[in-house]
Amino acid sequence: MSTPAQVRVRFSPSPTGTPHVGLIRTALFNWAHARHHGGALVFRIEDTDASRDSDESYRSLLDALEWLGLDWDEGVEKGGPHGPYRQSERGEVYADALRRLIDGGEVYESFPSAEEIEARHRAAGRDPKLGYDNADRDLTDEQRAAFRAEGRAPVYRLRMPDHDITFTDLVRGEITFKAGQVPDFVLARGDGTPLYPLTNPVDDALMEITHVLRGEDLLASTPRQIALLEALARVGIGHGPFTYAHLPLVTGEGSRKLSKRDPQSNLFHYRDRGFVPEGLLNYLALLGWSIAEDRDVFSLDEMVAAFDVSRVSSNAARFDLKKAEAINAAHLRLLAPDDFAERVVPYLAAEGITDPDRSVLAAAAPLVQERSQVLSDAARMLAFLFRDEEAFTPDDDAAAKNLGSDAAPVLEAAVAGLADLPEWSAPAIEESLKTSLVDGLELKPRKAFAPVRVAISGRTVSPPLYESMELLGRERSLARLGAGVRRSRSMG
């Protein structure tokens, strides 16, 4: 059988829980490897664990990949020549593979219980936790029949080769597992129910996968996969072992693997906060790979052009939230202003602003584009422009610190200076406030403008003050300053 000429990789998650950043980093690297080589990405679902798998999780996977723009060439939702692409629908495929392996002498029936295996180790003076001892490899027909007569149900085990297994990992170089290091392992139960160690390599073989990029936590299972792929090829399934690249673990605090249960691992947490796909994918790419030593910000197209899995680091990659936010902020600044404004709209909805004035938003969004790390930052800074006066109240903390009794004279002076301003423009507002507050009251700028900013925007962090007041308009600005005076007086 000839080896496929096209690079073919796969993304094969189980539909359990919420997509996490480590899983998506694996999907991204597989996608980039396929796109770089003009190859194909196969998206299949490993859903044989009915107790844990759910349609909700499956839909979440689709949602995640669609949001991020990581497309695939064949698989679930698309079809292709190697379907079906759900393991739960491939029972006949696994049954056929198991029959061929049994008929070819690659697999044998094994009957002992875990307790019996431990007892044999103890009797031989070995560690009882060594695992299966390959003792059933050469059972006779009579011995198997006797076990069945006792009511025992067998499992099917693969005969591991009696030679070292050596392969070249694209990330870690040459790796060798010594003969005997990995015992014969179970592929299926006695009733033929296939287990993951059988289904995964059979799917890879039949779907003509050429490269497997996966987490380093799966490295210990690689010799078993290689041995099974060799056995499958001998019985006419697939082309034998393919090329592996074991990606570094994504870790959290304390260098522990970032688990699904860690809130920081939830992919949708970042979407909800306002990460954009370009920014999040850029940061996930940096978890083990870089486009250049002196460059962290790049587009997906640039990643595809430069991606070389052999340049992925073998060292664990720690998820650094501050760096992720900085990378995302850089991508926000790269957006066209109108694109940035439109992306803020869903986050304004989360602030209760469901129908923002698009002309105001178009004028205001560029004022916060440089100041935002995530889109929710921008929405919080802009929301004051769209709130009705009846619904507008300053943040409690900001008001407590900046609208106390000593703020009343400042706000009253601001109102007096602005009330009859001939032209309501940012330069005119700036000149009036500086004249009234800095010159007139002899206040330092921070003391002069902090109460005005909080009275106008409700926050200590906002778009530039003068431009904000121009957008808010004379009537609403003066109303908010007046409300600030009343609030300040009530504190006295």
C-alpha cells in the first residue's frame, strides 16, 4: 500500500465539558500544519463514552471552531470519503479490524483478573503493581475452553513486538521504548466492544492520517499506537506508523497542567471578556511556538506561512493572562475603526445598551481603541454615552472617591464656565475647564478634572474627557455635572 502524498492531520476531541485553551491550541497547531503544507485537516469526534459525552459539548466545539475561524476539510458536519466521523457510528469498522487482527494472530484472548495478575507478581517476587505479565500469550485451545467453562469473559490484547520501538518525534527528536517496557494491552472486551486504544489508531489508519500533533501527556501511549499500526498494516489496514509531534503541556499557576476544571482554561471565558479571535489565536500560538525571536504579534496568514512544527519547543508553556491581554490589545489596535466599533456592539448589549446610536459609536470607539485590552473594556468605557439620564449613575467606588463634599465647588465652577460656552467642541470645553478649574480655583489638573470625569462618565477610566463631553452634548453634560453637584452636597 502506498503512503498518502498529501499531509493529513486530525483533530479528534471527545465531546465532554467546555472547550479549553489547551485543546484549542492543539487544534490550531494541526490546522496551521495542514494549511502550511497544503494538506487536509480531518475533524472527527471520539464519542464512545456515553456517560460523559453530550450533544451540548459537541455543539460547543463547533461554536468554538467557527468563532475562531479554524475550518476543516472533511469530518463532522462536512462529510468526506472516510466517514462516518463519529466513533459511535463506526462499530462495524472496529469489529472488522478486530476480526482481522485476531485472524492474523496479532491479538489474543486473555482471561486473568487484576487480582490474579498481582498474585503472580508477588509469587515471583516482583512489584505487584507492574501490570499485565503477558502470561496468556500462548494459551492452548484447551486452556481457553477451560477458562470459558469457568464463566470467565476474556479481553483481547495486542502482542507487543519483542524489539525496541524507536521513532523520531518532530518536537522531541529520537525516542526509544525498550522491548518489554510496554506490556500487551487491551484492545477490546470479550464481547468485541472496542476500547480507545483500538478505535483511535484504526481511525487514523483508515483516514490516511500522516501526522499526529498531540499533547505530550499522550507520549506514553505512542509505542502502543505504533505497534498497533504496524499490526494493522500487516492485516491490510493503513500504511503503518506515521509521524508524531508531541506538543508541550499548557500549564497554569504553579506549573501544573491547565485542566478542564480550571476556570482559566475555559475558551468561552475569553470570548465573554472580549478577546477577538485574532488576538486569542495569536497568543495560543505562542504557547510553544514563535514566529521570530523579536516578534510576538502576527496574523493567522503569517502563522500559516511560517509554521514549522519542528520549531515547537519541548518545554511546558505557561498560560500568562497578562501577556494574552497584551497580545489581544495589539490586535484591537490593528482593527479598522469601523470594524472595532461593530465588534464592541455585543459587549455594549451586555452593559444594557441594546441599540446604540451608530453615529455616536463610530465617533467614540476610536477614542477607546488604544486604551482597551478586551472589547468589554471598551464597552464599559463607552456605555455612559448611551445611557438615559434617568438610568445613569456613577460607579459607587468612583463616586465615593471623587464626588465627596469637596467636589461640589469644582463641579459648580465647571457648570458656570460651560453654561454659556458659544461653541460646544472639545477644544472649547478644554479651554473653559482649564480656565475655570486650574486657573480660577488654582487646582492641580488631577484634582480639577477627576470629579468632572466621574460626574460625566461615572468612571475614573473613560475616553478622553473633552471629546466625551462633546459627544454627550451640552444639555446632557450640564445635567450630569448638576447631578454631581447635588450628590456632592448631599455628602456634606
